[in-house]
Amino acid sequence: MAEIKHHLTDQLLMGYAAGTLPEAFSLVVATHVSLCDECRSRLGEFEAVGGEVMMSAGAVSMSNDSFAATMALIANTPEAPQKRYAKGIFPAPLQDYVGGDKDDVRWRPVGGGVRQMILASDGGATVRLLHIPGGVAVPDHGHRGLELTLVLQGAFKDESDRFGVGDVEVANEDLNHTPIAEEGEACICLAATDAPLKFNSFLPRIAQRFVRI
Amino acid sequence: MTEQKTPARAEWLDEIYAVRDTQDQAAFARLFAHFAPRVKGFLMRSGASADVAEECAQEVMATIWRKAALFDPARASVATWIFTIARNRQIDMIRRARRPEPEDLPWGPDAEPDQEEVLVLQEETNKLGEAIAALPEKQRELIQKAYFGDLSHSEIAEQTGLPLGTIKSRIRLALDRLRHTMR
């Protein structure tokens, strides 16, 4: 496992633990946590807070027949077999969305050699896979909201740092950046945004209307 | 041995093991009596109607029965584990959204958790509960609201002053140990 240098914020881990993040962000959190023991244990801590909050929220009596109803539920619900894909570069939560691993992604071109697959879009937040050939830049863009980018293959660099496999960049609207995939192997990342990316030049803005980036 | 406090029993573990190993309905009934009303109360505080919260709490308890073998006491207390199940069922049943979950860590053949680690994790979880109870009311409310879903995640950014860090290192230890036994 590569050494991970860029982690999730407390805010995101707490939101995930509380179950209040949009699905798009939850997928990035679950995927990063699958790769990162540090964030898995930090998440465990926020879940422990949730457990304590739940235990002190105040009990409300269950209905009289609730225990029998639960035992009937146990007896009558067949075990749902969980679909498992062969081990690849994508952790299990991401494989579930893709329906497989790297070779099963249904890529669509978005221009400049960059390809994407949109995985989920809910409550204004969208999560997609991006495939950026080595040495290629994703057009200079700022954000109107929060953007999470998790690297799954290769690496990218921007004005702030280098991001390798397992690293997650948390960018807010203050960060105007130009991520460039490192030379060599294409960079594959999982990116979630809660607002459309806003490109800083005229042409990509037009393209944006067609490619939903 | 020198005189010291009686070590805290890791609460509800015997019941979980009894459900896991012998499908013990009496042990499950004790878990049910303690946790089901609290799960229901939590779901109602989070905005569910009494009927929906009742149904969801039954589903949560059924999941505990089915997944007892997956519970890892070196990484979470029973209350923490039940909270995560309740939260997932809530997203699934009440918000009707999909809930991506981190990949499970596979258990090694001899990965029975160390009793000492289990007890320390339990103790630290208890301390966390006490620390939450001892917070100034405003801060405690902020944390509760975050978990009841009454705060946006930007509001959660507020500092809460919780003694976070100890449970984290405990879980980290358990993960390291797990990875080690897997090697």
C-alpha cells in the first residue's frame, strides 16, 4: 500500500459518520477509507461519538409485538448474496458503482484526451471517474463549491502539491488550480463536486454545456 | 496484583457472542430491550415518524442478529456498531439514498481480538460519552444536531473541543494487528 499523504478533513469524516453527506461525497469518503488506515481509525472515532449521541438521545418504547415482529423478520428475510468483483485497483465501494474494475468503466470523451464516467448525481452533488493521459492538464478551473479528488492510478500535480495513489485533494472555492497528470501512466481519479466546475476560459465554458463536467 | 479499579466489563459483548455462536434468543432479547428503544428514539430525533422509526429499529435489530459475526470489538463498542447500522438503515429506508460503505477488512484465521485491547477501547468509548455529557450545553447541542442531521456540514466545522484522538489510536492499533495477522 502506497504511503498516503493527503487525507480527509474532520468535517468530511464527521459528516460521513453522521450520514449527512450527499451520496457523491460519501462514495469518495468510503473509497478513501478503504485505502487508508489512518482515516479508517479517525472515522471510527466519529462513529463512536455518534454511538454516544444515539445512546443519550432518549429511549422511545417499542410497540408491544416488536420483538416477535423482529424475530419473524429474521426468519423470513433470506440472506442477500453480496456481489463481489475480482480484486483490482478500485476498492469495493467503487467497484459496486462501476460494476467492476478499471477495465469495466464505460468512458466517455470530454475533450483534450480526458475521459469520464459519471457514477452518481444526487442533491446537487455529482461523482465521476476521470481518466487523464500522462502529461495532460485538466483545464484551469475554480470551484463554486467543494471538490474532492481521489487518485486511484498514476498521479497529478497542481499548484499546491503532488497527489499519488490513495491521496485525496479537498478543494474549496478559494483554490483555482490546474491539475496536470504526471508523465507516464494515465491518471485515474474519483472526483466529487457539489457545484459544476467553472472553467476560467471561454472555450471550455461552452464545452461544459455539452459534457457536464 | 496491586489494588485497582475493577476493570470495566466490555458491555453487551457476551450477548453479541451468544447471538453469534448459539443464536441465543434470550441474549438477543436483552440486546433488544436495551438498544431498540434507543435506536427508535434516535431516529425520531432525526426526523422520522414513530411508525417509520419503529419499523426501521426492527430492521436494525434484525441486522444485528444477522451480522453478529462481523462485529469487531477491538475497533468499535457495541453501541458504536449499532449506531453505524442504524445510520445505514436510516439512509436506506428513510432517505432512500444509496450508502457506499468502506471495504470490509477480512478476518485472519486466528484474529480473535485481544481482551486487553477490547477493554481499553470500551473504556475510552465510555470516557468519550462522559466528555460529551460534560460539555457546555451549546457545544453538546451542536454535536447532537450534527448527528441528528440538523446541521449542514459547513456548520459542523465549528470547533467542539472533544478529546478526540484516544479512540483513534486504539482502533489504529487494532487495524495494525489485523494487518499483521493477515500477512
